[in-house]
Amino acid sequence: MSNEHLSIIFLGTQMATGGAQKVLLDQASWFHQRGHKVFAVFLYDKQGLQSKWQAESGFPVIDLKAFQINRSWIVNGILLAKGLFSLWQLLRREKIDVIETFTHDSNILGLPIAWLAHVPARIATHHGVIEGIPRWRERLHSWMVNFDIAQILVTVSEKTRRISLAEGVKAERISVIQNGITPVPFEGGSRLEVRTAAGIGPDDLFLLSVGRLVDAKAHDILVSAMPTVLKEFPNAKAGICGDGVLRQNLEAQIKSLGLVDSVKLLGEQNNVAKFLSSADVFVMPSRSEGLPMALLEAMSIGLPIIATKLEGLNEVVIEGVHGLFAPIDDTVVLAQVILQLLGDRSMRIRMGAAAQQRVNEMYSMDRTGKQYLALMLRLLESKAISS
């Protein structure tokens, strides 16, 4: 079986710019490049990205049209039923060997359909803390893993494994495979052009953060730290790539602190690499994380890291080697570590080089892809033996 090409569906919830979607597409691309028959499938297209992603991919990118924003629950119930039936038809028609689902929603909705369609290998994944998820959904998700609707739950870090255990998943049903990164090409203008367009001067010290504008990402803490940073480095600028429900709050905070010229909300970006390649330091002040792709991308480009000392992040970043840590919600310490790194160019260069080397050695997509392939083959061989 190890020499056979597999037929695989990678199922996500929504087509949107984000880390989980990048993980899905990168994995699909890795398997496609090695001759496997691959489908990237999403329950719905939130941002109208299907045609763009299809043009960039050598494999089918499918929108099940199972949900529409601002439609009634009755309409969306009908759409969901139609979408899941389309998924069942695809699973049967293409004789799918493996399905891997990427979110709790796609786990809960997609895996029972795959079970009914007799897909032999069914893999659920858990990528980190999910804000506001009802307890009953956690229990349902755990039950599905424990009772073979999904044969295995892959978690992306030891922290996420412990979260899954706390949610009730049996230890023998969990496998840890860390996310891998595909090097992001720098496109979209020179470093100077990118900085100029963003309102960053050529000699400014550019701090970059990437993530949705939600409470868990704690961008407000970075904004609060900037007045202290500016006292010592008036040419420091902070840029935040991302959008979300807290945008207006952050805009008001930036204005109230007189930081309109120093903190830039850059919005949602399809090409974050151009900002990473134009930055001096990557800052992740999060309150919770799994194993964020933005962090791995920043390290792969050679940026030194400033982050909160969270489980998951400190599995990747070694303090003093790849970057510096601050406690959660500690504006004072965050400002201090930013000042320490901005004040020592040789430290930034050294840490950035070490960060890039660590990602190349430990978090490559090739390494991750081989681990997933081995897991898939093990599940298929186990199924064949039991049959």
C-alpha cells in the first residue's frame, strides 16, 4: 500500500484568508505534487476566494455552498443538507481513501458523512483553542473521535493535545503532528515600496503583528506598549495585518493614545509575505494560540520573535535563541522586550537567522507531509487487516 497513490479529501469550513486555510491548501499541494488524487473542499466560500484559489492550485478546490451569510436558519438548513449530500456524492464517486477535516465544524459535519460513505481512513484535526464553543459541541466532537466516527484526532502541539484530553478525547485516539510551513515567496514590490505604501519610512524600525482582530490575539496590548517604545525609539512603527470585530476598538485606542502615525492597521492581506519581508521584528502578543502559521512564516523569513509565553508558542520559540517572551497582558514587560530587541541590531540578526534555521529543520511541509502520509497508510492498513 505504501507505493499506491491515495485519493484524499481535505475538508475545511470556510474559504477565507487565515492560518487554518493555508495549512489545508499547503497539505493538499504537498500530496498533489507526489501524485496523490487530491480535493480541497470547503463548506462555503466566505470571501469569494474559490476562483482565485482554483487558479493557483493544480487540484480541484470545491465550494459545497452549504451556508450563506445573512440568510435565515431555514434557508441555511436546506443549503447545509444539500452541501453535505454533495460531499457524500463526491466521497462515493471518487472512491475516497482518506478524509482529513480541519476545524471542529468540519469535523462534526464532515466526518459522519465520510463514515456513512464508508471512507476507510477518517482523520480529525485540532488546531487550538476555539473561542466560545459550547460544551455540548466539545462533547459531541470528543464522542465522535472516541467512537470511531474519526479514527484519530491530530493535534498540532502538546498544548492542543492537553486541551483535547480535557475535552474528553481518549489519549490513545490522539496523535501530535506539528504544522509545517511552505516557504512564502516575496511578491508585490520591493521592501521600500511596501513600506512606503504602508506609511513606514525606509529607516523606521518596523514591528509587525499578524492575526484576526479578536480578543485572543491581544493586539490592544501591543498598541498600549507603543507609547513607551516611542519615547526611546521615535522612529518605531507597528503594523497589524488582519481584520475582525475589534477593528473599531483598536482604531479608537490608537487615536486616544495619539498613535495614528505610529500604529498602522493594515487590514486583511492575501500576501502577508511582503510585510514580513519588510519588517524588523515579529510580535505576537496573543492570549491563546495553537501553533500559528503566521509565527512559522515570520521565522521562515528570518524575523526575530517577540511573543507571550504560551504553551504552543514556547514549543517553537526558544527564549534568547529565536526571540524574547513577555507574560500575557503585561504591557510593561512587552514594551521592555521590544526596546531590548530594537536596541540591539546584532541580536535581531542572530535571532532571525536562528529562527529561520529552526523552521527549516523542524517545521518544513515535507516533514509534516511525510508524518501525515505515514498516519494515513497506517489507518488504511489497519482497516484492511480488520476487514
